[in-house]
Amino acid sequence: MEFYDLKSRSKVDIGDGDMTKKKMVRKTKTGEQVRYALMGNYQGRVLYKFVNEKTYNDTNVKEVS
């Protein structure tokens, strides 16, 4: 999967073995907001990529809380 590395300002490819996924829920005045993120380890740093729910569910990687 392709991530954007802010430090090097370039796109990097990260394999499924170095990725995890996380569902972030927060309460707002009007209800709940749900964000779906994929996290990839690249050169000792964690890169985040926010995705939609379909991509989140289709990705077969370990889910962290």
C-alpha cells in the first residue's frame, strides 16, 4: 500500500507485514465520529493513512485498539 512520508516528502510502498489498522471513535456534540486509519512502519517511524470504511474492511492486516 502506498503511504506519504512527511519527513522525506515522498511516497513509499509498505507491505502488509508492516501494516496494522485502527478504528478511531470520538464523541462530538451531534453524535460520534468514526475514522479509519492504516498504520505502516517505515524506517522506525509510523505513517498514517486515513481510508474509507470499505478499504478498511477489505484490508487483511492486524487490528489494534
